[in-house]
Amino acid sequence: MPSPYKLIPSSFEFLPSRAGDAVVDVQVSADVPAGAEAVGRFVAPDAALPEGGLDWNAVARVGFEAKPGQTLLVPQNGAPILVLVGIGAEALTPATLRDAAASFARAAHSFASVALVLPEVAFSAAKAGQVVAEGVLLARYRYTELKPTSTHIDLKAVTIIAEGEADDHVQQVSAGVRRGVTLAAAAAVARDLANTPPSHLTATDFGDIAIALGAASGFGVEVFDKAQLIELGTGGLLGVNAGSTEEPRMVKLTYTPAAALPTTPHLVFVGKGIMYDSGGISLKPSDPMHLLMKMDMAGAAAVLGAMTALASLECPVTVTGYLMCTDNMPSGSAMKLGDVLTIHGGTTVEVKNTDAEGRLVLSDALVLATELDPDAIVDIATLTGAALMALGTHTAAVFGNDQPLVQQLTRASEETDESIWQLPLEHRYRPQLASDVADIANLGGKYAGATTAALFLNDFVAGIPWAHLDIAGTMQAEKDDSWRSQGATGFGARLLIELALDFAPAKPRA
């Protein structure tokens, strides 16, 4: 019988576009619709202001200078509220336009139906439509499922106004908007999962949600229970799960393009899904970071979110996902320091710290991934505090054994404004992982913790092109920041989608 406090949020019944708990109707038009409550217009310094009696002297008196992200709400008789959005004097890029659209969305937070006029840009109309849709939807996201007294106003309708004389201008913008809506919805999936408290979202629940999303979004789902994991010999996942009363789950996701051939590239995503990380016997201190450990499954959430978009965007690449799901709890049955685990495939690992658990669950999946003989493997995980300390909360670390793959991830990062920075896979640190009793230890020395974690994972990829994203710093935002809403950011979902859509293996299949 389900626990009486368990809740699977209704927002997991996903429709094509969402923000918070509301389904959002996103349209493209040449005119402002009658029902719009607020209309946004982008403004550069000293540029012409919209008609309506405004002049620069008037707006300057209330402090509006059209700096990037600056907004001003102007009441209009018998018309929607006008929202001026500053874009600065520099030419807009896709990233700065996305930010500007997010600024508009936050300024118009009190309105359920909004419209936004696209500015003239130096890039394609489709790209402009995409990033504006992303900026608005991502910025208006709120997780309110467990807050019935919330005063948050759900966004119901967004109209993007495409002014232009070219006959196909609206069609180009519309195509971009559809893509942007799909990308934002994928990020919302990841955000919803990571924001959900651990008692409301167990590993078992995660598998059930993946099944529902797979049926709705066109990808296959296979869920492995504890008995099957024992048969598979996934000692890393089972070892981490040993202290928990909740069963573990490994969730395998499969997307195959409609026109797949034997030569179709194959990409594997692996996501860390620690539903709650207490640290195990190596108990974490009770501090704000411990509170955030409900988000230690953000990597798995990003992979699941990304998979929801592939069929809709007609991804030409076969993609397999492995989600390694369990919590990490202290108890009389928990794994102990000094224990030796046997990973799928036979490698033995000495446990020197039970709080270095993410790499243990990932290692099983990485070996399983190599058995598929893919063109590349990418894992994504909230893995180390060292990555957070090195790069902060806006940039994730990336490591890899294949520079072309890392460069493709970097391009996807630039497209999505999900910033990553390559750190060295410095093999001179590998001896720190030596063990006297096993093939490898799960913890290195005092320094270069993000690197030694990546080196540990590298031991399990059998030389296949591989990259590792450490998103410990970027998994959450303490406050609203551009399109990053407070709470889980969904970092990685859009980045993985962009990688898959344009993935090119170093050695094409014969």
C-alpha cells in the first residue's frame, strides 16, 4: 500500500508545453491578440520608443535606461500593460535574446496571458523564435505542487509577435517556437523531478514516471528491479542501495529514429539518480547542501527530460539512456568503509568513503553502455563538491577521453547557454585511486577531487569516446536568475538534446 504522504505530482502528466503546473498555449501571430494582458517590446538605448506618448525624458525620470535586463511597466488606457525590456547597445545574440525574454517574463509575472514582439536580429528568425519561447517558459516556471497556498499566477498563453514583410517570416518563427517549446518542456521535466522531495519520489516512482513519459513521448522504457539487478551483477548500485528500505531501480531508455539504419550513429546517456544522498555511513553535515541532496538525481532527471524531446524534434541519432536510481542511507545494512563491491563486468572497488557513491552507480551503467558498442557515451551527474568549488554555480565541469566529443558538447553548451568548462583528465592523479585489496578505490587524495572522480569513471568506458559532465554546481539556483528559476535548473536537459540532434561520431559506422 502506498505511503499516505506519497504524492506523484500531477504535473508529470506532460503536454507539449508547460510552465509550472499550467499547460501553456504558445502561438505566433502578426498581431497582438485581444486577450493579451501585457505586451513586451525590446528597447535599445536611444532607439525609438513604442508609440503611445512615451519619450526618453519621461522614461529616464523613472530610471529606465534600456540596460540589458532592465524593465519598465507602462499602463495604457484601454490596452494591455506595455512592458519595455532593455537590451543594451550591443547587438543581440541568441543567448542575450533568451535572457531578455526571461526578463520580460519575470516583469509580467502577474499576468496569465502575455505577448512579446520579436526584435530585429542578425540571426535567423527561427532561432529568434526558439530562444524567446525558451526564455519566457523557463523564466515563468515554478514548482508549486506541494504549496496549495501559493499566490503564483500560472502562465496560460504566450503570443510571439512576428512583424515582417516576408511571406515565410511567421512560418520560420513558428518553426523555431515549436523547437523552443519542446526544449523548455524537457527542462521542465528535469526541474519537476529534481524539485520533488525524496519521500514523494523514490527510485520506484522514477521508473513509473519514465514508463509514462516514454509512452507519451515515443521512446522505449525498461525498468530493472532489485532481483534483476542482482542477476545483472550491478554491485555498485546494489552496494549504495544496501542501507535503504526503498528498492533500487535501473531504468533503460531507448529512442530509435524512424529511418534508422545499421549505419545510424548511436549515443548513450548515463544519469546519476541518487534520489536522496545522506552520505551513508560517511554522513553529511546537516547544512544547506544536505537539504539540497533531494536533487542528487538531477543527472538522471536531465537524461529523462532530454529523451522526451527526441521524437518530437526528429532526432536522427539512436539514443540509449541509463538512469541509476537509489537513495544513499545509513543503517545497519548500509555499505561500510572498507567494503569491496563488484561492478558489472567484474571490476572490484574498495569503498573508502560511502559519500563517493555516485561514481559507484555510474560505473555499472558505463560498463553496460560499452556492451552496446555505441559511438559515444556521455554521463551527467551531480558528482563532486570540487567541481562546485572550482567553477561555481553557473558553469559545469566537463572531462573526456575524446576531444571531438568534448568539442561537440561545448557547441551544444553555447547553443543552450548551459555553460561548461573543460577540466583536465590528468592521468598523473590516477595512482591516488589505487587500492591494496581491490582493483580500484572510490576515492582519491585531498586535491583534484573532480579529476579523480572522472578518472574513476574513465576506467569503465573501455576506451569508447566518452565525456563526463559534473553538474554539482549548476543543479540549482538560489534565486531567480534570467531563465534559471529558483530551485532546480534542469541543467543538462537542453544541452543533451542539442548534442543528440547534431551528433557526429568520429568514426562513422560501416
